[in-house]
Amino acid sequence: MTPNPTIFTPLLLISMASFAWGCWKRFSLISLGRSEDRFDNIGTRFGDMLLYAFGQKRVVAKPFGINHFIIFWSFIILLVANTEFLLHGVFPSVSLTNLPDGILMPLLLLLDIVSLLALAAVAAAAVRRLVVPPYPEARTMEAFFILFLIATLMLAYFGINAAKISTMQEGGRVLARVWMPVSSVFAGMVPVAAGAYVYGFSWWAHALALLAFMCYLPNSKHMHILTAIPNCFFQRLGKPNTQPREEFTVGNTFGVDRVDHYSWKDLLDSFSCTECGRCQNVCPASITGKPLNPRAVIHNIKVNLLENGAALKKGGAPQTPLIGESGEGSVSEESIWACTTCGACMEACPVFIEQMPKIIQLRRHLVESEAKFPEELLNLFENMEGRSNPWGIAPTERTKWCSQLDVKPFDKDKTEYLFYVGCAGSFDSRNKHVSVAMSQLLDRAGISWGILGKDEKCCGESVRRLGNEYVFDKMARENVAMFIERGVKKVITQCPHCFTILKNDYRQFGLELEVIHHSELLRNLVQDGRLVLDKTTQYMGATVFHDSCYLGRHNDVYDAPREVVRAATGQAPAEMGRNRNNAFCCGAGGGRMWMEEQVGERINLTRVKEALEQKPETICVACPYCMTMFEDGLKDVKAGSVKVRDVAEVLAEALLR
Amino acid sequence: MLIVVCIKQVPDTTQVQIDPVTNTLIRDGIPFIVNPYDTHALEEALRLKDRFGCKVAAISMGPPNAEGTLRKALALGVDHAILLSDRVFGGADTLATSKVLAAAIAKLHSDVEEVGLVLCGKQTIDGDTAQVGPGIASRLAYRQLTLVDKIVNLDLSARKIRVSRKLEGRHEIVEAPLPAMLTVVRELNRPRYPKVQMRLAAAEAVVEVWNNKTLQLDEQKIGLKGSPTWVSKIFSPERDKGEILGDGYADPDGAAAQLIDKLMAKDMLPL
């Protein structure tokens, strides 16, 4: 049972080869992905990696994350002890004890305490997984096996030290009690006579656990300890709120229906996921019982890559379909269409996996290459392409909302701001009131503004999120050309979907605009004293504010709409349990506005109920889709006395009435 | 067997307005679309192609810019796209139009492949006459089956087709030998959506243009000269102004009750 280099060395070499082979296989699978430049701004990336991978910033954002932080840093610190252990196994003369006492002693103390912390954290993790798992399916053998291996390493470490201490002279034991307090406690349990046996047993237990880890690691979800760090480094700088353009030439493929059509970063994502389940716990589709689970999407991409990798490397066709109903390794069409693109999954992921863009790639394939999509989208696609609005209303009716108002057309020589009204603001009977309120507020503040009128076209947001990039591309190019021709520089939008498209997506088409959401503009006008409130309105009663995903999470505008409500009512709006970057989607994003929702509880009902917990008389929103979803939801729960109002309406009420 | 679909480029009539002074359509800036009924004819032809492997040709008579309409048909999967365009075809009424289309179909029949079916929309949304399809059938001596909402059976070996016709308040199942001309209603099918690869290919594909040199028709019998119908005036019918019943915001139930009473009184709510 004593450590024996002649037995250990070949075992170590085999394990190292197995580890290297496993890593190489994974790496070669990742390299099957398409190219994507993630090597810009190396400095920023390095900083992000330190903060999020080593600093574990997002991990510790959740209460139990501290447990992971302890395990992670224990692992880093114990690398010293484990490296020594492996070297010592091969070359017995290599030992930490060769270090001068001034370094050795504090180091031993550190390793001793860290090992105890790690053991406690692993035990806590095991108990948590048994009693209150992060999600029910999290109680996997794999998870417990990994925890078991870590616990074995710690216990064996104490065993080795305890055995050493038990055979020491009295002086050594006294010293050990100071510098290895935990091991000394264990030493008390080891009879001197059994010392050699315990040492040998612990040493081999430690050796085998370590070698088993090496062999197992690249083949398990625990691979994340190697991939999560580069994944934080290669994360998308800025917000993942746009999708890449496609090149529409004959012979190209569109979207993704086989795993090697994803980029290498997408594939790295799949190996970085350790299935913590934070994404599914915030996903509106998962929570309300839809078949979509962002964790499963990433997991299935990984399984698909593992199953098809060998064939793909040889240039063959994949056997397991990426899109399909065949279970593990495939993503079902129903789940692909369930995504609201709210971005909650990406906000929650501690290692910056980008779930949403992968889903949109799958949609692109279905729409563009197979013309396969829920049937209610056929009208939407045709209306958007033919009449540039979701309802297929005649474009000549775009200005009906202001037919009784004195609204001027945008003129680049005379007008400062283009008020891009948007389809909802132009055609939706409820949302037209918001457009009217906006026009009154802009006039009151003396803003120089104008509209494109009948020439205004839809921004194309819904079709882009629905994967109809071909049509979006056309719409975007037309809009960009018109904006350039008309000399538009500054734009006000009242819809976060128009806002994000004009601000972020059109950049890909060569258009840099100064886009301001109406809530930001109104906040500024109040702050600058251009809109002077001499009274606040009591008309709204108690208010609660709902964050629009594309205003908040995707574009970081959280305070402006709240400040507008506070200015108008004299009180900050109440907050729902889930607010700001944790806000829960209304259910209309990602083109879901135009689709039926037949499975599970309706997302808008879930959110409406959450809002009603605050006992509001008015639910304040800053998005026409949210407005529709809340109004519908309130009718469904028979809470018709509660009103939904856009922040512009709230301000107009205080200012103009 | 070749299936010929006749399609027409029409102005998007929901966006067309009539000039109150001249009583003519204001066509400036109005986008063109494929006549909606024709999209169902096209879809049915493509479904028969998918099922039986027959070839599909789309033909359209119109100005050179009607080529866009045929490219849409190519994007959906037709095998041939032919634009019938010539100044002498212009100004045609339904009679003259059906002569040109019939001549083109006859040419396809002799030059390309035997024509078994001609599919048309039941009418166009700009002219609304529903005469061109039957006109083609008469000129070609094909059986005509109008207002088809379902192809019940197509038997290529027995050269027979059985269809359901959607009439007012009833359906009629009829059978005819091929070749036959069908006009179709919207209930027939749900048109497909084009795939991007097909759209890109269609943008580069050749749309054949046939003029009267190709068809060799008597110029006195086609176009404006061959059209006995003259449009003397177009106008929007006067419509009685509606009334607002009750208050839908304050008292939706009361407003709904009033509406029901009103409709019952006019015998417009069948009970």
C-alpha cells in the first residue's frame, strides 16, 4: 500500500494521455464550428475573464453561489498541493517540505483550512442537491459522482496528513496543531501503529481519485472547469441583442440545422455549460410549462456534436438531426418557437452562454430553408413584406392617428428629431393614444420634431427575431437608405423593439443614429426643466412598473421610465418581485406577439398576477407589446378596473390635464 | 403532363383610391401584388407537381414589370415562367385577354408538353369579372370547372378530374375529362411560403417573354382593338354614413345589446 513510483508513474501517464486525448477530442469538435472573430479588445476580454471567471461575479449573484466560489478557489489553491502530490508520486524527492519553513508553514495552514472549506462546501452542495435541487432533474448520478470525487480528495488529503502527524514526535505534533489544525484533529483518530497503513491507504485513495478525475473530466459536464474560463474571455462584448447578418447569395445555407453550422464559440458554449439550471429558472417559456428549456437546448447541441462529430470530421452528414423530435441531441420545433428572446437566460448564465442567438439560428433555418413555421406567421410574413406592418393594414393609413393633429413631416433642414412612431403607435387603436400623448408632450417641451408619415416603414424587429432574416434584410436596407436620404440623425421611438433595431441592428447596415427611447427623452425634458410639472397627478392611483425586455435587459434602460412615473405621480412606482434585469417577460417578444400560445400557462397571465400582488391601480409600461399583453391579461383575470398606461400617458395626464 | 397557371399582377386594391375629379384609379406609388386568388391556383398546381411529378408553367399577360410576379412563381417552384408582353396586347378586355392566354397555352401544348390542366383564380381583384378563365376554356375547348374549393380526385391514367365546386350555400361535386380549366377559390388551400434558396435562384432565372411575333395573332382581335368592352366611368359607390350606438367604453354590454336589436330588426342575425 505504500506509494510506489513504479506503479504510479504508468497510471499517471495513462491518465494524462487520457486527459489530453479527451481535451483534444473536445477541442477538435469545437473547431468544427464556423469562424467568428472573438479576439478583439483583448484587454477588455482579459478583464472580464478575471471578473467573471476568477471573480465569479455572476456565480455569487445568487445566494448559493458563494458555495461554488469556495469550491472554485479551493480548487485553484489546492492545485499547489495536487501538483506536488503528482510529482511526488513519480519523483519521491519532490516535496513541499523542501521549502523553507517560513513559506512551508503558512502554506500548510492555508491548504489545511482550504481543504476543510472545500469539504464543507461539497457536503453542502450534496445536501442541497438532495433536498432543494436547483431544478428537479439536477439530481443526476453525474453530479453526485463529481461531488463524491472532490470529497474523496479532501478526505484523503486529511488522511495523508493525519497519518504523517500521528507518527511524528511530540514536537512535530505541537507544531502541526498550529499549522495543520484540521489534519491534527483527524490525526487524533489515527493510532500510531496504524499510521503507515492509513498513510498508504489515503495516498492511494487520493491518487486514484485524482487520476479518475483526470480521465473523467473531459468526458463530463465538469469539463466546464476548463471551458468556462475561456468562455468568459470570449463572451460577446456588449449586449447580445442583435443577430449577425446573413449573406444572400445562391448556394449559401441560411440559419443552422446541423451543429457544425454553428460558430466555434457556440460549440464552446455547449461545453461550458455545467447545467446549473439558472437559465431555465428565469425562462418565461420554461416557467410557464412550454417545451423550451434553454439549458436543454445547450445540452442537446453538445450531445448532437458528440454524436455527429466523428461523421462531420470525415465530411459526412450528421446522423442525429439538430432540429427534430428525436429526444436527446435534438431541439424540437415547438421549443424553438416558444422563445420570447427576452434574454433572461443570457442575463442569468454565470459563464455567458448565449442561448437566444442559437435559437434564432434554428428559426432561420426553419423559415428560410424549409419555409416551415407556425401557420399564424404566414400572414405576418406576407404583411411585413408586402405592406411593411404586422397587420397588413394599408400603409396609407399610417398617419390616421394624427389626422386631427398638427404634425409636421420630418425635414432635415428644419427638424431636429424624427419621431419614428412605429407600427403599433400608428395602427393599434390603443397605442395610438400613446402617440398622441407623445406628440402633445413634444410640442409642450418645444422639441423640433417630425414624422415620416406614410413613408414610414416597419423596422422589421419581429421578422428578424422570428428568423426571417431575408425579409428583415430587405426591410432594413430600405429603411437605412431612406434614413440616409432624408438626413435623419436623431430619432425618438416609443417602442423598445423599434428602439433596439434602429439603435443596434441597423449599425450592421452602416447606419449610426442617435436613438432615444421616449422614456429617456421625457425624463431628460423633466430634469432639464423643459417640461415643468406644477402638480402631480393622483389620477393613476398606486402604480407599478413593468420593464420591457428590449428596453431593460437588452439595452440597460431601467431608471428613465421609473423617473417619469415618479415625476408625474410624485411617487416611485412599486416594484414587482422580479424587476429590472431580472424582470419577467410579458410574453410578446421574439415575434411571440403574433403567435398563439396554447401550451402551459399564458406568460402574460403569470406576469399580470405578479403585478397585481402590488395592488396597483395603474400598471405602467413603456412598450406597446407589453401594453397589449397586460391589457389582455387583465381582462382574462377579470381585473378590468386596473388600467395599463404608457409612461408618456402618465406624464401627459399630470402635465396637460 | 403540363399544368398551366394563369397569374396576374394587380395593384394592391386595399391601397387604391379613386381620383374624385377624373374618376380614375390613382395608381401612383401603389404596390403590385399577385392576384390573391391566383396564389391559390399556383399553390394547387405545385401540390399536384409534388404529388404526381408533373411540370408547372406560370403565364402572365402584362407590362414588362409583371416579370416580378412571375419571379415570385419561380421562387415557389414553377418550372417555366412566361411573360406575355407586347404593346399590341395592351388595353385588352376579358375577351382579348383570354385569346392571348389561350394562344400561349396552345403553344405550350405543342412546343413543350401536353397540357392537362389550366388553373386560374376565380377572378382578379382589380377587374373582378371572373370571365378570363372561362374565356380560355371556351377558346381551347377545355372543360371548365369554376369555383373549385377542392380537387377530390385526379386520375392521370383515366385522364379524369373530380372536383368540389363552392356554390352559394352548397357544394357540387363534378367530374370532367382532361384537359380541363379550373378556376379556384381561396378555401382550396393555404399557399406556401418561398424558401430563400428558391427566391435567390428565381432572381437569376430567365423569365421568357413572348410577344406577338411569338404568338402570331391577328392584331385586330387582340389588345384595345380586339376589345369590345369600354369602361366609361369608375366611381366609388356612395355609402350611407353609419351611426354610433351606445357607449362601448362605459357600457359595453348595453352597446352590444343595442347592436343585436338593430341587426335583428333588419333581419341580419339568423336565429
